[in-house]
Amino acid sequence: MQPTTEVPAVHAFEDALSGVDDPAQLLGGKAAGLATMVRELGLPVPPGFVVTTRVCHEFLASGWPGELDGLITKHLECLADSTGRRFGDANRPLLVSVRSGAPVSMPGMMDTLLNVGMTPAIRERLAEESDSPVFAADTWLRFNRMYAEIVLELPRDELQEASVNDGTAHSILAAAARIRALAGRAGGVPDEPFAQLTGAIRAVFRSWNSERSIVFRKKEGIAADLGTAATVQAMAFGNLDDQSGTGVAFTRDPATGAPIPCGDYLARAQGEDVVAGSHQVMGLDALAAQLPAVHHELLDVLARLEHHYRDMCDVEFTVSSGRLYLLQTRVGRRSPLAAVRIAASMAEDQGFPLSRAEAVARISDETLRELARLGRVSGTTTPFASGLAVSPGVACGALCCDSDRAAQWADEGRLVILARPETSPADVHGMVASAGLVTTLGGMVSHAAVVARGWAIPAICSLADATVERHGIRTGGEFVAEGETVTIDGTTGHLYRGDCREDATLDLPEVGKLRAWAMEGASETPTPLQETTAQVTPFELLRALHLKGLCSIERLAAVAGLPPEVVAGVLAQHEAFLKQTPRGFALTAEGRDWVQHQLAQECSNVRASLEVTWGQFLPLNQQLKAIVSEAQMSGMNREHELWGWLVDSMQTLHSSFRPVVEGVAEAVPRLRGYPRRFDSALAALASGDQSMLASPLKDSYHTVWFEFHEELIALTGRNREEEERQHG
């Protein structure tokens, strides 16, 4: 691929959207968002340009394009015109950041470099301009450390050790000298600013194929051929003075969905300090206290962005000497809990540009399944540590303090709670394998928090008065050793010893609203919510009650995937078929006869077509019986040595069984809820709830299987007694 005049290899923010059919695909999500803020909203964005994903493809395939140096030089001249500063000029110096930007959000997976263009002469000039030798020295140290780590690929731990200083200019400069000495063994940090810039862009492109990026893409189902753009932007210095700082803000709470802006802020800092999770950060109220006018301006920006994108956004920002600059915006990642609440809240707001149909369409099957796994902790249990709740949900597993061990334990079938001082992209393989995450540093937008919310992993950050050691967590006078069972509550921020989970279904009224909107025909295209409510018949509900024997409206609603009020309305129209007890409803004799009559009619229509299905089902039925028997005889639970075998066996069985279920649901539409019920039971089992294998009081896998088996017996004209005699 050769860059062409029709599709330039480099775009300035001001013209980046012109003639581009799919901005995010070509420019990356970061630059597309910056261009939107500049061109369409007129928001305060430092000027810059983007080297496109197509150049990334060419670079990774055949090296640095020959004409690229000239194009970059041309755009640097444009930056000089717009800023009054020139890249590499020691009198009026311009420093830039170089950031990655894939077409889809991959937070923290690829590389970013700040303060590119630094030289000793420019450092001295910055000290003169700012009247702050500490600011200039700090910026010099940051640049050298990032270049040594990201471009020269020196070990982070070694660089962090060399960076230790006492905060004085002299000590900071000494730390920078140590970094540069270490960098010398890998070719050194270039003295020439343009060489620094091209080295940074190359590193950003290479990071697309880093191990952490590959792991993340596999987890998220992101295509490997998208590539990343490289965004070059004039620096705004959050570490300049007492009127400066940096942060990330969400237009709504990404963990709970609460309709109030929230985020992290750190005074006298640069963006890496916040998103890396390596510092104790403050909330946006700290910005309000430090710079109330800037805080007010930021809230106005957040409202404008949310209305423009018609969704919750997250925004990176820097304040430099009291001026607000926006460095990124995108539709924000959120927890399943927040996804449902935000969709419902926006659609209910008559002043917000989101319809009920669109709100319904935003809720996927997977979101509903994740919600079903959000339990709670027993109210009588006392936590041994608490922190910031950043990703809701309850999880239980063996405490592990090393990402490599976490991945290994997960491969062995163990549930793991990963604890780290902070996480980085290098921890992704351990994070993806864990049931829950705990860090002692970081806030709502730390790497751990963002990844956890995106993958619906319960997580706690900033665990108070605690340290993660090599083989355990120490808090106060208490030590919890690695391997001990702990329970994490990412909704409250509490951490407990042992398995403290309590069987509970999350009561979320917004789900009922969305399902009701789906029933109203709010969406013209089928969605998971509509599929659970469309064309419900009395026979479906009464047959479900027939199979359950005795059932509350709430449980019947959960089985049917319907709001309780819908179920109650249907049952109210058939009171003659029902009797009510203190524990729920049951069919009368007349009701059972009616259901049997309906089954007989149904059987006559589908019996012949389901004979092949019956033959497919029988060996699978034997497999399930063998698995359940083995699990019950051995007393298998989530800590049993064969737990991994159980989960793997059930997943293998499910993959063979699901086409059978789907085929029957296609032939008999009233059974369309069974695939969802099996999927949900298996997901809960795989997440560690052993009761979801065969608990008769739940919609466990064996319970649903038993009911499906009953349906097949009836639909093929058989009876249970005969079937048991023949097949056991």
C-alpha cells in the first residue's frame, strides 16, 4: 500500500474528517474523536495530526515509508504556525505527545510517549520560561524514562529504580542522568528531536503486535488486521504549576450508571500518572476545590459530548496554568449494571436524544447474563479490607499475587482473585484468567478498573492500608496468604476471607422497563430483550408452571425471561386453571388437563420431525448423567481438584447439545427460551457457582435439562416411565 493524494498518509485534526468514509477505521478512535471535538464542537483541543492506520500496515509489512519523513515535517510546520512554537527550536520549543489509536477501544494495550522533542537546551529554556527548574527537570526525566522503556524496551523495574528522587531539581536531573546511562546500552536516547519523534511513531506501530495487544484482541474478538494510528499532538503540561493537573472524567458513573459525572484527577501531574494506576488519585471534587472555574467548564464539556455521542463518554483532559485542554473522548466502557441503567435513564429523559427502541437495542444477551451473575455477600460477614469499588459484582477464588501464577492456576481449573499493587498491560494474561481483581493503588480510570469493567470482572482499587506482598496481602496486623479463599465485592469495595457469597438475584427495575419497552414494539429489529417477550402465549407460561409444579410469579418470570407484571397479567386471565398457595401458584386439575390437551395437539404436529432429534438427544443425556453423578459422588465443588474437568466437560457437552436445543426451539417456538436458560446456567457454573450444576431450587443446568427432557418426551409421544425403563 502506498499513501495517495486521495487518502493522505497524515491528516491534521482540522481536516481529518474531510473525504473520509470511516474516520475511526483510518484515523483510529482517538484521532477521530479529537477531530470531532475540533471541527464539530469547537472544544479546546491542542493542535496535532495523525499518521493513519494504513501507514501502520505498510510499516509492519515492509518498513518505514520513504515519503513519510517529508509529510511529518510539513505537518510540524503547520503546528508551528498554530502554536507560535517550533519543534526542535531551543528558543520557542514545541514538545509533542505520540499516542496510539486503534479503530476500536483498546485501553492501555499500546504505547504512548510524552514530552517528545526534549533536549538539554530545551530543558533549560523551559526552566527559564516557567521560572521552575523542577518542572523542566521533571519533564526531562519523564521523557527519558518513557523513551528508554517504550522505544528502547529497557526493563520497567530497572528504570523505576533509577528514577527515584527527592523532588528537587538537582535530584531529578541526577535520576535522568542514570536513565540515560542505562539507555546507552540499547543505543541511547537520541539527541535530535526528529529522530525522537520517528522513533516514537515506530514504537507505537510496533505495539500493535505486542503480546499484550494480541491477548487483548483475542479476548475482545478484535480483528488483527485493523492496525493502529499514531496521533502527534502539542503538549499541554499538567505538571507545570499549582494551577495545573490532569485527569479522566466520565459523563456518568461507569460502574453503577448513576447520572452524575465522575472520574480521577491529580494535581501537578501528567496523564501517565492517572491512567497507569501508579498514584493515589483524587476525584473531580479535587479539581473543583483547586480550580472551580475549570471544573465548571469541564462539566459543560461533558454534557455537550454526551449529547453529541448520545451515550456515556469518557474524556481525558489536562489543565495547564488554569486552561482546560481535551486530549481524548470516546464512548466509555461500562459494567453490565451501568449499561442497563444508562440505557434506561437516557431513554426516559425527554431532553436526551435516545429513543426507547435504541435503548433496548443496546442491551445484549451477554449483558443480561452478566447481570444474572451479580450476587451479593452475606450481610453477617465482616470484611478484612476495603477500597474503591470500581467494577460491580461478587466473585470468589484463591488469592494470587502474580499474573503468571494466576494464568497457570486458571488453566488448572482454579478460580482466582488476582491482587497487585497496580496492573499494567503486562498483566493482561493474568487478569483475563481471574474471577476478580484487587489493587492497592489506582482509581476509577486505572488500567485495572477499565479492563475489569469492560470484561465484567468484579474489582476493587485503592485497597486502604494494604500492601500486596510476594505471597499475600498484608493489611494492618492481618496477613492473608496466597492460595487462601477470598471473596471480593466490587459493588461495595469490600474484601472478605473465605467464600461469603449469598444466593441472590440482582433486583434491577431498569431491566423490567427495557423489557416492557421491547414488548411495546419499541425496536423494529429483534433484540435479546424482545426475543424473551415477543408473542408470549398462555400455554408457554402454564406449561412452565406444569413442569415446576409449584412456582412463584417471580421465579416463573425469571424462567420465562419476562417482567413479573407481564406474567401476573397472563395468569390473572386464567384463574380457573390456577390455585394459589403461600409458596406460589400451581395448576388445578382442570389446568393440567388443559395443558395436556395442548401438548397432545402440539405432538401431533411435530412428532415425526423430532424423531431424529430424539436419537441425537439420548447419548447426550447419558453424558450429562455421568458427569452429574461423578460430581455428586466426589463431593465436587469449586475447590475440588477435578473442578476444571467438570467445567470443561460441561462446556464440551453444551457445544454439542446447543444445536439440538436450537433445532427444537425452531420447530416449537414456545421453547425458544431454552437456549438462553442453558447458556445462563453454564455461565454461572463456569464462574464458580457449583449449585448451578444440579440444584433443584434453581434454574441450574440439570434442572433445565430435566424440563427440556420432559418436553421432548411429550413432543415425541413418549412417557417418562417408559423412557426411564428403556434408557435409565
